[in-house]
Amino acid sequence: MFINAKKEVVDNKGQAYLTKDHINKIYQDFKEFVDIPHFSKLATIEDIMKFKGSMNVNFYVKQDNSDHRVSFSESFENWEKAGTELKTSMKKLLKELN
């Protein structure tokens, strides 16, 4: 069983800790031995061997990126802007090199 409780950790002025509620959540999941999306994963030997035996929790418990979704038009606009900035930067660099 892999549990990724990174989001449960409280970081307060450089002090990182788990509250009793967080500890209970981790314990309950371990006790119930179930998958919870974006929190825990029951991995089989076959699952683990797909990643060459790696025990890196990030391979098994995927992060929830649903709040970071960007529309296609916004992505395309960002891509075009980055391309324009790159062209400007390259022209400046080449001008300085000559």
C-alpha cells in the first residue's frame, strides 16, 4: 500500500507536522486497506514491476491536477506568447554575439 500524505502536512514557519486529524486519516486508510484517489493505492507486484520495482509513491498515487486545467485556447495563447518571447530573446542574443 502506498500513501501520499504530502498534502496533509502542515508547514508553519518552517515547521512541518501532521495534525491528529491527518494522522487519523492515514491510519484509517491503512486500516481499511482501500484505494483513495490522489491519496492511496493498493499496488500489486505486477504494478510495482511495471516501474522496475521502484517504490516511489508518485508512480502509484497520482496527483489531482483538476484545479489546474486550462482551456485549449488559453494554452494556445500562452504557447504563442512564449514563442514570441523566445524569438525576441534569440534576436537580442544573436545581435549581441555579432
